[in-house]
Amino acid sequence: MTNKTRAWLTWLGLAIVGSLMGVAYGAPTLLYETILENTGCTPTQFGFIFSAMGIGLLIGSLLVGKAIEINSKAFSMAGSLCALILYAAIGLSNSIFVIIVAGFLYGLIFQFCGNSLLSAMCARWFNIGRGKVVSIAFVLQALASVILNPILAKLVVAIGGKAAALLLGIVFSGVSFFLLAFAVSRFPEHYNMKAIDLGKNMKEEKISEEKEAEEILEICSKTYAKAEKEGKLDDLEMIRDLIKELGEKGFTAVDSENQVNMTEYEKLIQFSEKAEAKKNGRMTVVEVAKGGSCIIRNMETHDGIVNMIRSYCIYENGKLKQSSEDIYRTESWEYTEDGHLMFSGRLAFEGSYEVTRNEIMEYMAYRVLSLDETCRELNRKYILPIGYERNNMFLTDWSEEEFAELDFYDMFDLFYQENHTANGEFTFGNAMGTSAVYLISKEKFEPVIKSKFKISSEVLQSKTVYYPCEEVYEYKPRGLEETEYPEYPYPEVIGYVNNDDGTLTLKVQAVFPYRGVSKAYIHEVTVRDTKDGGIQYVGNRIIEPINNPEIRWHVPRLTRTEWEELYGDN
């Protein structure tokens, strides 16, 4: 058997196996009523099946790399039994506990025959064009889900849940086992074979991509080497100069923290237009980061689908080298009216198989259209140090005349930490305990707040819990119940006005990559520079509120009543 035959049979077999196992992963929902009737479980207990599957997937991801390196064929054939284990439990057992355990085992051994194996095999068998073959396999899997799920639903109705579960387990595992045994090969080096290419055009594209990559790596390496000598690997000006040089060489380049305007942005706009029009196109974007690293994204679009090869490079020992490579098909892609590119996709990691990341989502936002440099400077000075994490300064209307719902305890956390990080006292995350209560002296609490706000002691005391006899403020650190979602928007200053009273009003929009929106909401922040070089925040006003109920991340602190209900006895 030739290497071409083995490569394509392996790809086809794994594409079919991945499709079947992907359908099997979600099919327990079709047996919802059967499981509830047979086990007497609650809907919540039913949900534990999928939780157990997720835990199994996580643990399996730590084992799959070494397993497929040892013997990909043997471990994948063992993995194909996962569907039989799960669906036999659903069809034969009256215990929800048994089904939950089976769900865990499914997730655990599924990793040996799922998309982790597909990505690894394509990386070894296809020297050129592997990104395309992986993407095509993912498309086939999506189609399989669309086609098979309605058929399976009718099957459950026709023959009953128990019989359907047993039949599904036998068919899914049986077909997968057969394909893995007779169609799927091990890595090419096991047969003393080499990976294959996919044609002349792809070879030419590959050569072009390799030349591009070499030139990018050379440019970045020189800049990083110079910056390392000068101790400026984290310097914004270094990043700005590097992006400028890449742009002068014709590359589309941007920084990872959205602080520098994109070069050659017209190319990305044209590429997005091709994607929207379902035309073919390709391009490269260089994403420069601090610390001597960058990401090279090779993008291809056809039939409205955008495929991504994401190469992560890191500077070590005087050279910039590729550290890993991810391949994925974008699940969302949108060029917005305000000049942002928002995209996301599931990473199919093919670099190191020690830890598989085929289920990790990447959410990205690029500002494509240039932003006024003054706006960027004002953002860095006034807005970014506050941000939208664990505070409501920019989430509610307030002014110096009426501070309204502004949470001064979050302000204390934020600004105390700014100047007192050395001792760690009263700062978030220092393991003080969720039920801790502190009494902070007036002399220590008030200067922190008054350094940033023009506020009297009387007003501050009315907005907090203050004990006048002892002259102390009650302070409770945020606990676990007040933990926010780990994904946050980031601010962009898009306009500013110098006011007659010496203040400055900034127009800010919140960009939220995780939700795929470039304008979660818009607000105006008024600030004042003090004579001693400090900053005072004068007010905030929401001018375009969040209109999507799914866009939320902020968690307010517990009220006094809520806190006492949780910790009153402690």
C-alpha cells in the first residue's frame, strides 16, 4: 500500500469515526425520557452525565498524547468502545450513577479516537495542505450531525429508548472499531513512509508560506535581539517599530493588546469581503506580543468558510522559533461596521500532543481601521488601568454630585492595590478568606478613595459602613460568591472633548471578543488631572446601554443581608 493510499484511508476513516463519535456524544439527549423513566433521576441528575463526560475528556486529554505516540492504532481501537460502554449502560441499567460513570469513561477513552487523533494523524500524513484536510473533516462531522440526529430521533420513537440505546452503542462502536482496525494506519514512520503533498498548486502555496514565515521570523528575530540587549522586550515602542517594519515589507501586522494600528489593513478588509462573497482567498496576519513572541496566522477562505493555521512563535536563545501550530475552522467571522474583525474557532492543536486542546475556543478581536493615536494614549492613561473587571465604575451612571451606585469597596481594592502591592494587605486574591471582616482606619481608607475622587468624608461614610466612634470603615473582601466570569470586555477610547472647566470627557466603547461584539455598550468618562500629577474621576454616563441580556460579566458584591445569610454564623 502506497503512502498516498494510507494517508487518504486514514483521513477518511478518522473523519467517519469522528463523525460517529461526535453524534454519540450528544445523542443521550435523544434518550432523555428513557433515562428519566428507567432510573427515576431528576433533570439535574441527568445533566451530571454530560458533566462526567466533560471531566473524562479533560483527564483523557492529559493521557492521549503519550498514548497515540506509543501505539495510535491500539489505543484508538480501545477508544472506539466508548460508545458501547455508554449506550449499554443507558439501555441496560436502572441506576443513574452507573450511567454517569459510563459517561465519564466515554469522555476518558473518547479522546483516543476523536479529533485529537485526527489532528495528529493529518499533521504526520499530510506535509502540505493538512489544514485543508482537517477543516474538510470538521465540515463532514458537522454535516453528519445534521443528517443523523433526526434519523436517530425517529429510531428512538420507532423501537423504544432501551433498544435504540443498545443498537446505537453496537453500531457506533462496531463501525468505528472496524474502520480503525482496517482503514486507519499508524504514523507514516512506522511503515518507513513519508507524508504526502496535495498537488502542485498547494506546493507553490506552501513554498510561498514558508518564504513568508522565514522573512517574518527574520525581521522579528532582529528586532527582539536588539530589544533584549536594551532590556526592552516588553516596551510598547519596540512593538510599534516592529509592526511598522513588518508593514513596510508588505505584511499585515497588529499587536496582541490592541495598542498599535494595524498595517496593510486593506488586505484584511479585502479578505473579509471575499469570505462574505464566498470567493477563494488567502492571506497572512502577524500578531506581535510582548516578551518576544508572535503569532503568524495563515488564513484561507472558500465557500464562505475561513480556515486558520495559527503558528505560535517564541524568541529563545537569539532566535524566533515556532513553538506550536493550531489548525481550526472559524465558527464565527464578522467584519463590523465600526472597523473590527471578530472571529472565533475551536483549536485543533497539532504541535505537541502532551495536552490536546481540540475543545478550546479562541475568541479574537482585531481593530482593523486605524484609531487616533491620542485616543490610544488617553485610553492607556485613564481607562485601561480601571477596565471592567471587578468594579462598576464604568457600568453605572454617577457624578461628583451624585455617586449613586458606585461601589467604593471595589474602588478601594483597585486603588489600594495600585500603591500597596508590596504588603498585599486588603487586596483581592490574597487568601484572606471569604468570610473575613476588617476594620480599616479612617486615615488608611479615605486617602485611597480621595486620591481618585473629589468626595467629602461625610459622603464617603454614607456610601459605606462606617463606625464613627472608632473612626473605622468596615471592609469585606470579595468572596467566591462574588467571583466574576473570567472573560471581560476591553475598553477603546474612540473620541474625546476638552471641557471649559479643565476636565476631559472620553467616549469609550467596550469590545467583547468572547461575545463576538465590537460594541457591547458605549459610555462617557469625565476625568480631571490634578496639580500633583494624579488623576481624579469625575463621572460616568452610559450613552448606549447593553441591549443583549447574554452580555454580562459583572457580579456586584453581596448585600449586607446576603452576606449575613451566608456567613452570619461564621
